[in-house]
Amino acid sequence: MRRLGAGAAGLAAAGTVRGIAVAPLAPPVFDPARPELFWEGVRALFPLFDDPVYLNTGGLGPASQLVLNKVTAVSARLQQHSETGHDLLAPARETMAAFLGARPDELCFTRNTTEGNSIIAAGLALAAGDEVIFESHAHPGGSFPWLNQARQRGVVVKLFEPDHASAEGNLARIRDLISPRTKVIQVSHVTCTDGLVFPVAAIAELARARGIWFHIDGAQSAGMFPVDLAAIGCDSYAFSGHKWLGGPHETGGLFIRRDRLEAVAPTGIGAYSGELPHLPGEIKYFGAASRHEYGTRSAGLVAGLAEAVRLQELLGRDRIAAHGRELAVMVHDGLAGVDGIAVLTPQPAELRASMTTFRHARAEAAKLFGYLWKEHGLRCRPVTEQGLNAVRVSFHVFNSRAEAARVIAAVRAAARDL
Ligand SMILES: Cc1ncc(COP(=O)(O)O)c(C=O)c1O
């Protein structure tokens, strides 16, 4: 197989980790005549077990050996002279911002999506009776920060049921809920339940026209497909590093549009958030979203996240999105019409991406999930939210057409046997 040489400088690394031999770490070069070889080469970068087949990137995405090596190397180096490595955050922020179509001063690192969502929910100036609209399929990491504000500040939560027929249908459902008290609209860019993709640019336009803050929970979109925040036009976007981006666990970030920075009151601040040479006095916040980063951070984790982003760029963001979509559509189509199986993921191409969710007419989610794992070696994710009683599969760079075919065969067997 052809592999990148000097072009992958900084990514290619040694063949052993702590004395354990690992696969060659140079990312493969794409040959349109042999795409399967490319994906096999990508798979070799991930120290994932083959059994069970990992189909839960939407829950937690594995990191490549390149990323793990980076975390280990940076952390070890910093520990040798016990330095924080805080100076590594700025270049990582630049890498991350360029990847998301943002400016470095519009981005801060967080521990996960939930933290980014929480900064927005707690930081916006909202009064009792002000309303926030979001979808009923929101993950607890997206809904709880607002339910908390409902409890703490009397914010009113208004939910809408996602429309599976069209992007316009979702816009209409949001539009119908808007009132003079609506201050915030939030959607999951991609729902964690059935992988529905919301039309975020159109929602941003709707919100902007009404002077409503638009926040995106991007846990499932960052790294699943290209995201250009400047083009979308949202006010804020929270994301996880440890899902589709393939970053280390406990990494994430929050984007706040430059001209909206002051609208989000910092809820957690400290060293690196601002300046105050002497007490008593008034702190002067730094003029960037990084004011929401405070105290000692793991520079190794952040460097690992930047490495994960570089790998995605090298593999090709459009190519990654197309691959995930191809496998998800394969399963979608392969299960259509199977007696006893209902595919819950929307059919229109504009409403779906790299995840497919399906329900068994007779088997509970837990039973189907357990069956797929134990009998067929497939690690999926049960979807119990909103009583959906279904199972979700996520397809990313290390998954193959053969694995998608295995999913189809296994679910067909479940339809027969359960
Ligand atoms: C839509 C959505 N939001 C938030 C989260 C929580 O992410 P994190 O664990 O990074 O906070 C998830 C996790 O699956 C999710 O799917």
C-alpha cells in the first residue's frame, strides 16, 4: 500500500508504544481505483479491537494511535520538568478554529459538549419567563443545562418534535413556537437518537431575523462532516473532541461569535480568563472566548485534539463524511422493507448523515442491543430516549462496507429470531 512520506510529517511516528509494537502510523494515500485499501490503511491507525465491531462513535469515538502517541509524548515531556504547557493551547486553538471556519479568538477548549452548552445556558442574560426552544430529542448534555436554568432562573423551555419529512418542516416547527419572549433557539446539529440533521444555516437566518440567540449542540457533527461556522452563521456552537473528531477523552470546545462574546457572562473564571495585577480591583476579561478557559489544563489532551484534527484534514473531510454516509445509507437501504424492522432515521438525504437507527417490532432496545453484541459481535448503542426503543449504529473512518453488510445480516437475523 502506498503511504504518505514527508507529507505526513508530524503525524507519522515510531512503530512501538511503550514497548508494544503498533501498526505503521503513516496515513494512507487515497487511490480512487482502490478506495477499500485506503480505508484499510486508515483502520490500521486505530488500536481498536476487531471484535466486537465498533459502531458507537456517536457515543465515544476511538482515538487513533497518532493521537494517543501525541498525548503521551506531550504529557510525558511536560511532566519531566513539571510545566503546564499552557503555551500549547494557542496554536491548538488556531488549528481547531481553522478546521471549524472560526477565528481563534472565537474558540475556547472545554472538557466536553455539555460544558460548552452549560456555559451558554448559564451565561446568557435571561430573566424568568424568557423562553428557549429546543428539540425533544436533545441529549441530556443539551437539555439539562436549560432545565437547570428553568429551575434556577425561571426560564421557560419549549420543545418541538423533530420533523422527519423535510428541513422546511423543522423550520416551521421552530417558527411556530417563537413568541415575543423567545430568547434562545438551540438544536442538536445531528440528533443523538436517530441521526437527524437539522438545517442549521436556515435556522440561524430565522433566529437572526428575530434577534434570537442561536446555539448549536454540535456533539454529533464536529468531525462527522465538514462544519463551517462562519457560513452557518450561528451565535455559538459546542462540540466534543472525543466523538467524531477522534480526539482524546475529555476534550471539546465552544465557539462564540466574535461580536457576541460580551453577551455570555463568564460562569467559571480564574487564571487565564483576564487580568488583575493587584487586589482589590476589578478584573478585565481577556477579549476572546478563551476567557472561559481557566486554571490548569491538560495541554497533552489539547495537543492530542489538534493532532486528531490534522489527521482528519489529511484524510479529507469530505471523504470522511461521504464514507460514513455511504455505510449508513447501506444499512438504511438494507433494512428497508425487512418485516419487523422499522428504520427511524429520516429518509431524505438532507436530513441524515453517518448514523442509522432502527427498531425491532418485538424486541426491546436492550434485548436487540445485547443480541447484536453477543451473537454477532456488533457494538451498537441502545436508544431509549423518548421511548424510541431502538438501536443506533454510527459509521466512521475505521468502519468498512463489510461491517455495514454484517449489520444488515445481523438485524435481518434478529427480525427472524427474536
Ligand atoms: C447531541 C449530544 N449532545 C451532547 C452530548 C454529550 O456530549 P459530552 O459527553 O461530550 O458532553 C452528546 C453525547 O452523546 C450528544 O449526542
